[in-house]
Amino acid sequence: MKIDLVTIFPGILEGPFKESMIKRAIDQGLVEISLVDLRDYTHDRHHQVDDTPYGGGKGMILKPEPLFEAVEDLKAKTNEEHPWVILLTPQGERLNQQLAHDLSCKKHLILICGRYEGVDERVRTALVDQEISIGDYVLTGGELASAVLVDAVVRLLPGFLAEEASVNESFTEPLLEHPHYTRPPVYRGMEVPPVLMSGNHAEIARWRREQSVRRTYERRPDLLDTSILMPEDEIILNNIKKKES
Ligand code: 6GU
């Protein structure tokens, strides 16, 4: 996969891809990530990327010309038929695991990081394939949002994770994770549940499943509304509800 990030602050994005798992994915050749400085696509002395809004009002708007030229240049340099152009903006469709999975199937993503009060509307209508937001809060720009998107997408690429880990996990499965413990068995008086040290794998699996269902019910009941539970999970859930009443 190839990912281009178009931004006026490439410095913000230099850190996130230089460490840990995403770095490894880059080193392994699973993904190629390029930071593209929008100012490289200006032609004036001041490298102006923004301007005041027609009709008045506060704030600055990203100009269309540098964005069009940057994206067209990136498209001209790729072998891909149709690179997928995404604008990161609070007005976009909300990122979730399904969307991350859909994007992980694309061969080439071009991510435009929005800034200031917004971007010229002609960029949205004529250049962008999809607008994406990472949640209902306001950031100063799309850079951090694009780093979140890249992280969520790259970890789903084939060969990134051991098969089991990526599939059997919160939000692919409809349930939240059960609690985890490691050594020591007692820390500051807090004990590891004995079942986890029993060596009885069937018992451990049952305990974990119960904890997952309980956690989901307590913290994210909305996930239970939309997911199809296995019959064993329905029984666990009914027991939890019975004990409550
Ligand atoms: Cl993509 N951009 C900005 N500026 N704020 C956001 C966002 C994006 N997603 C959530 N908040």
C-alpha cells in the first residue's frame, strides 16, 4: 500500500511513523508513507496556501490551486488506476473499524489534512472521493486525525499482525476485551483471579467470555444492541441482568 499525506505541517507527522509497529510495517515494505508539503505546490514568493473567505468572515481557507496541483502530481506519479483521495475534516463520515477495514483494501490513499476554517468547496466537490472525521470533537487540523487513520488502517494490512490477534479483538468482534493480568500474582494486595492460574483452559475461556459480555453490557450496551450474540453469550447476559434485578 502507498499512502501520501498532504499537509502544510509535515513536522507534525514526522514522529508517529518513526516508532514501533508502523515503523516496522514501513521497514518490511508493507506500506510506503510519504509526507507531501503543500507549500511545494505554490508559485508565489510567500508560498501562500490560504486566503480570506469570499463573502467575509473570520479565518482562512485553504486555496484550491496548491491542493489540486499536489493531488494531480501524486496521481501522475502512481501506477494505480484510481488512488483514493480523502479529506480529513470534522464534517466527514465518522471513522470506525469497518471503514478502516474498507480502506485497508485500497492500494493507494492520498490523505489531505484540512486546516484553518476549512478548504475551498471546489476541493471537496471535484478532487476528493471521501471526507472522514475521527470523532465528534474539534481538532486544530487534520494532521493528527490522519495519523490516527493511518495507524488504524496499516495494522489491518495482510502480514502486519499474527492472524489471530487482528481478527479476535474488540470491534471486529462485537464484544469488549476481558481483563488481562501478568506477574506478579499479588501486587499491593491486589490478586490475580485464581481461575487464570488454574491451568484449566476451558474454565479460563468461560471466565474470559463472561467478563467480555459483562464489560460490554456495563460500558458499551450500544454494542450489544447491534451485534448478534452467540447462544452462550445470551445466557451469560441474561444471568448478569437477573443478578441485577
Ligand atoms: Cl478529520 N479534523 C479536525 N480538524 N477535527 C476533527 C477531525 C478532523 N476529526 C475529528 N475532529
